[in-house]
Amino acid sequence: MNYRGPLRVRIDEKPDPEILHPEDAIVRVTRACICGSDIHLYNGLVPDTRVGETFGHEFVGVVEEVGPEVQRLKVGDSVLVPFNIACGKCIFCKQGLYGNCHEANPQATAVGGIYGYSHTAGGYNGGQAEYVRVPYADVGPVVIPEGMDLDDAVLLTDVVPTGYQAAEMGGIQKGDTVVVFGAGPIGIMAARCAWLFGAGRVIVIDKLEYRLDFVRNYAPCEAYNYEELGDPVMFIKKTTDWMGADVCIDAVGADATGRAYHSITGRAMVQAGAATALRWAINGVKKGGVVSIVGVYGPTDNLVPIGNVLNKGITIRANQTSVKRLLPKLIDHVQKGILNPKAMITHRIPLEDVSDAYRMFSSKLDNCIKPVLIPPSAAM
Ligand SMILES: NC(=O)c1ccc[n+]([C@@H]2O[C@H](COP(=O)([O-])OP(=O)(O)OC[C@H]3O[C@@H](n4cnc5c(N)ncnc54)[C@H](O)[C@@H]3O)[C@@H](O)[C@H]2O)c1
Ligand SMILES: [Zn+2]
Ligand SMILES: [Zn+2]
């Protein structure tokens, strides 16, 4: 695919990627998902997203070629590739902070490298393509276990670990009330995982009825439409004996709707996106509670009620997900049937139709939860 500017992506012939470093591999893509994070790029909210870039940080494929220093991966391996590009050796990678690698994106002080996620995240091309260059090939990619469905595998590159880490960062204690903002794939998975950490009550808030219906059954949990609730913060207070939730999770990020003022100033780049869900999370959590942010925001200004964070003594935890750290446990959860990620895939779309796929997913048409793109060389 080829990014042509905000709200415009199309399919184009591009030169095949090449090995540029001895630790690179070239992977032939067999499945690539579109993620809510791609919608921030598509809407033009991520700085330094350049015309001509290939998006796509959620992909699986077959190793076609390896550089001379690659030892672990072999040509022909079927691999799932974490969305973070990480060196595995720097001070951050050594702590398991693979989303904050210092080598893969040396120009930046914040985020590490991410496939297909603008020059802010290192300027790497992504996997919504037939072939992709995979740097540090011995670090990130994991050979897909025998018998695992590729649709499950592709969701292990981001959605499953991100939903899980959202719940993990919430520091959920037994019996806690957890409120998740956003019923996209990430919020759905966060709600499901909240139970694994001992939540006593899980509430999801969104406005798309079809997603609320899905998460009610899938997590399972309570789910409410914020357009019907009026003020979601007041609803949370009422339903928690006026205490507030123990943990609030922001699984929405910069493209939040719900408050015209935030949306207008967010989209007009006065802020780096609209922090509506984050405001609701901060104002809806109890004093001393935890707000876990996985929703992605641009790196610059947002209208965040920081005074309330201080006065309530809230702990805020946030990060890009450290996929590699979580994979061993989450592969096991999928194999044991504790998590069933592929149930979220609602649309299988040929890669050639990428531009329709973006339009559908970004506008939430046709009851779409998660679309997967299939390149011509891979079987549907
Ligand atoms: N931290 C990470 O590593 C990481 C990884 C993957 C995705 N993400 C981020 O997670 C977020 C969710 O991703 P997704 O794929 O589920 O996206 P998505 O676009 O499918 O879902 C977002 C959902 O939020 C809902 N929403 C909008 N405004 C809301 C509001 N004010 N309150 C409640 N719900 C609201 C939308 O209706 C939609 O259903 C995105 O910001 C994405 O960038 C972060
Ligand atoms: Zn993603
Ligand atoms: Zn590193």
C-alpha cells in the first residue's frame, strides 16, 4: 500500500525490499491487519508521516531471505513479527521495554521503532505489502507454533499483547471495578484480560452498538453507549457508590469522539488528537486509582486534566506494548483456549482493496471489528 496524504491510501507497485544490514530478513507477508493505530496515521494525526510510506505493523509471513548474521531464523520459517522493532541489546530492551528500544529509532527520545508508523517511529516500511524488511531478525520474530491459525498469530503481533498489557498496567486487584473506554479490538481484549488479573466487575464504554454487543458476549462484561449515558463520568460515579472505578483503561486514543470541543481542537492540530476518553478515565477513576493508557496520542500537546491527576493521587501508567516480553505467556493462553483472538476478525480483504478496507475500518462500516488483508500470494 502507499500513503498519499490524509484519508488517501492506495495500492501501488513498489521495489521489493532488500537486506540492508546483516541482521535483516525479508518476509513474504501472508496476513496483515489494519489497526486503530493506523487510523491516526490515515487521519494525518501522527507527525512526519510521509507520502509514499507503507503502513502495517501487524503481520505474519514466511521468511524469504536472511542476512549473513541471522542465526535463529531460517528461510521458509512461518513467523509472527511483533510490531515493535527492537535491538534486544540496549539498556531498554534489556529491561523488557521493547517498545522503547534506543537503537531502532535513535533520533527519537520517546518511542522506539515501529513498522509502518511514520518517521516519528523510525521511518520503517510496514507489512501491508507483499514483502517487508525485518531488521534485527533474530530478536523480534517468533516461529508460529505448529497448528496455530494464522488469524490468531497475526493478532499476537499487537492486539492480544496490547489488551493484556492494558490490564496489566492497571495493577488490577482482586474484585476491582475496571472501566475500559473503547470497544475496538484493543478495548475488547483489555476487557477480556481484566478478568485474568482478578477483576470483580468489568464495564466497557463506546458508542457503537455492534461493538458493545460483541464485547458483552466476548469479554463477557457490561457495556454502555456513552451517547445514552449522558455524562459517562457521572455514570461511573453513580454505579460505584460515588467512589469512582478502581482502574480506568483508555483504549481509544487520539481519534476519540464524544466532545465537539476536543474533537475540533484535536483534529485542527491545536492538540495532538482529542483526549476525550483520557479525560473521562481520569475523572472517572477513584482517588488513588490507576489510569492505564494504551490509546495512542501524538507526542505534543493535549488538554489533559493534570490538576485532577494530582489532587486525586492517581497513578498513570502508559506505554507502547512490549510485545516480545509478553509473547511466551500469550501464545500459551491462545493455545490453551484462554484467549480466542481470531473471533474478532470480521473481514478478510484482498490486499489490492486496501483503500476500501481503510475507508470501511476508519468509518466503522459493515459492523467491522478487525479487518485482515490477504496478499495475492497467500491463500484466503
Ligand atoms: N500502546 C500500544 O502499544 C497500542 C497498540 C495498539 C493499538 N493502540 C491504540 O489503542 C487504541 C485502540 O485501538 P483499536 O484498534 O481498538 O481502535 P478502533 O479504532 O477499532 O477502536 C476505538 C474505539 O473507540 C471508540 N471511541 C471513540 N471515542 C470514544 C470515547 N470518547 N469513549 C469511548 N470510546 C470511544 C470508537 O467508537 C471505537 O470503537 C488506538 O488509539 C490505538 O492506536 C495502542
Ligand atoms: Zn496495531
Ligand atoms: Zn534496544
